[in-house]
Amino acid sequence: MAWLSEVDRAYIAGIIDSEGSIGISRDYRPQRGQRSAFHRSRMRITNTSKELIDYLEDRMDGQGMYHINTRNSRAANRRTTYEIEIGDRLTVKLLKEVLPYLIIKRRHALNVLAFKETFSGFGRGNHIPAEIIQRREDYYLAQKELNKRGAGVLA
């Protein structure tokens, strides 16, 4: 169910395309005496405009987990930056809302949404088959490639 207006969806997609980072992170956790990979989606939007971050926070409020960071620059010629870091579930929810409007980060979003489909049917404590873990790792590596600096736009 959509919670954003049509204008908000288009505007936020533009913000994500220009100022956003869509990713998949990988951590390792001990599980049954072994180190097990744990993957999750994430999104960050960073800007020097507090007004922009406040606008995003207003739209995210009550929809899921997010965190606002403020980074004061030590350099005199640099401005303070603000970042909204969006949690795993809200990332997916937001990407589904803005997907029709994404251009630059569309492939990033599609990869994350496909990655999240590998989580259906597995509750906490359930054994996850090795092929599912490998698929998650493949999505993680694909996202790393999409986010590689200086690589240019992928075809």
C-alpha cells in the first residue's frame, strides 16, 4: 500500500538517483559454532541541506527504522553533511514505492528487491540452504559491482 503521494515518489526517486546509495551489506555472525554470512539491504541519502533530510524524515516517520547522522567538517571550507540511513525493511518498502521513477539507481534497486525475495519462507532459526546463501552472496557481489567508484554506468 502506497504511503507517499505521486509527487513525493517522483521527487524521492530523484533524490535517491542523485544523492543516494543503495547497497547490500555482509556481516559474519557465529552460528552453531561456525562463522555464517549475514546479508541485509541498506540505503543512505547524504546532503548538505538539513531541509532535505528533514523532508525525508517527515516522509519516513512511522514507516520503519531509520537514523539521522550529522557530520561536522573539520575543514573550514566544507559544510556540515546530513545523512539519513534507512533500515533493511524500510529500504525495501521505499524502493517499491519509488521504483517506477528511478533512472540511475534502477538496477541497484532491482538487484536489492530480487535479493530480498531470497528471504521469504525462512523464519528465524530455520536452516537456510547453501544455494540460498550463495544466491544472496551473488546479489551482494553484483551490488558491490554496481556501486564501484569510477566504474561508470553499467550497460
